[in-house]
Amino acid sequence: PYCYTVLFAGGGVKGGYVYGASDRYGAHPSQNPVSAGDVIATIYHALGIAPDLELRDRLDRPIPLLPEGAAVRDVFA
């Protein structure tokens, strides 16, 4: 539950690029760990969506689109 694979294609990402690594068992990240929020922020970055965007509910309360996470800019060409 600590180490997964994500594949990005198109949208300006580097072809054939590998970001991060796992331990020899594939159980835990050993280099450049990325959270789920970071993955979502990276997708938003590729789509041109500001990660600090706030939506409003029916009572005009702010709801952050992305509560945490930062785009992994190294995957872009």
C-alpha cells in the first residue's frame, strides 16, 4: 500500500522518463516519494488548472480544489 506505479502520456510529459524508485522488494519508495495529492496536482498542471483554485458551495463557503500536493514538474519536457 506504500508504492504504486503511475503512467503519464501526452500533455507535455517526457517520453520514457522514470521518476522515483522503490526498494528492492517494491514495497516502499526509496527515491522521490510522491503523494496522491502530488499526482493530482501534476495532472492539474498539465491541464492548466491552478492548484490553489477554490470552489464555492451553495452557502458560498470556499472548498479548495486541491487541499495538499504540488506538481512534479520534473516529468514535463
